[in-house]
Amino acid sequence: MTTTGIVDAAIWCEEAGDATRPLIALVHGSMDRSAGMLRLSRRLDRRFRVLRYDRRGYGRSTPHAGPFDVASQVVDLFGLIGGRQALVVGHSFGGNIALAAAAARPDLVRGVAVYETPLSWQRWWPTTTAGSQAVQAPEPASEAAERFMRRLVGDAKWESLPDKTRAARRGEGAALVGELSDLRLNPPWVPEDVVVPVVLGFGSRGAPHHQRAMRDAAAEIRGATVVELAGCGHGAPMSDADLFASMTVEPLIEAVGPPWSQW
């Protein structure tokens, strides 16, 4: 069973799978949308209730007036969960939302799996990443979004996109600049506040700063596990959904236990 709708008159979401099964929520990264988690959702909704959504300012949750800080997006997530207990899986920026939610409400967020989540508030975080460049340049948010996408997919791929698609992605610039600017200034979670099971993943083809971020976070969060996905880059939840699920989500389910482990 799949249900689709608008929550809080602003956030588009979809739930798939048996509504009586334990819940897993999927949170996408910057300049992405719920569609980027679709393969993973289909892999998981055979056994669980799976929620995925377009974060504020992206996809079908556009336009959105903001703000785009992590704290506000944690509120969005809790609004979607609606008092249910859940495991939360976050890709890239979405991992910070997942970890911040776990720190705030471990009674609801029972476990977290994140993949290549940026720790851009750290002093060592490079200033040359696509995200860093997007918030540093004195240009309109739409231009920052285009530059970010060109870095992500390459000039040829960007220019091959339909005009409507490019306009939509440029329209997501306010969310991109807002959330990444906030992340550089305000650490969204404190390691000692994260007391639920956590699995942190990175790809063997991932950027060195993403690999370091996951290793550092694993060293600081008590009991956390770090895993390396062989042959994967930053887009593993999309490109290698089966491997991603087996290496990150399944170990989390085992660590959390019932009711998720019963399925």
C-alpha cells in the first residue's frame, strides 16, 4: 500500500509498504529529492513501512519560504513521522537531519544510518567542495545551484537537461544556500547526545573528506559502526541500493533489534 500527500501544507511525502510494519524514514541530500531514494525504498518496502519525502525547498516541496536550517528540517521530519518510532536513513546532508533528530528524540528515532554526511562546520572541512563553493560565492542562489549541479553531474550532462528541469533545479538554490550556510556555522548535533545505534557509511570511491567525516563521527559517537562500500561513490543509495541496504541498513536493524529485526 502506498500513500502520497502533503504534510503541514508544505512538505510532499510518500509512504509505501504494509502500514502495520515498523517504519523506516529516508532523508535525501542537498540538490536531490525523494526520487533519489526510490530504489532504496523499493528494496526496503517489501518488509517495512517506508517514508520518503521532498525536503523543504526541493522537488514537490517547492516553493518553500524557509528557513532551511537543520533544526527546522528536524521539525519537518517529526511532523511526517507523526509520533511513530522509526529508523532514519540519511544521505549526505540528510544524515545531519537524521543525527540531529536522534539526538533530540531518541524515543522516536530508534536508530540511524547515514552515508557520506558532511561535517562542514569542522575547521578541517575543505573550502573547495561543491557545497563550500556554493555558499562562498557572492552570486544569486539560482546561480549557486547551477554551479553545484555542474560540479555534481558535469557540464555536458547539465546542458543536456530539458530547460524545465534546469529551471526547477535553479529554483532550489535558496534551499541549497540556506541549508549549507547554516551547516557551516551551526553544528546540528553533539556526539554525546546521540545515544541510539548508528551506522556510518562511505564509498571506497568517495572523496577523502567524506571518508574522514564518517570515520571521525564513528570515533566520537559511542558505539557507532563505520562501513566502507567497495566500488561506490557518493551516490550509492541510488546507484547501488542493494549493497547500500545490506551494508548500512541491515546492520542497523540488527543493532536496534525488535520490532524491525522481526521482519
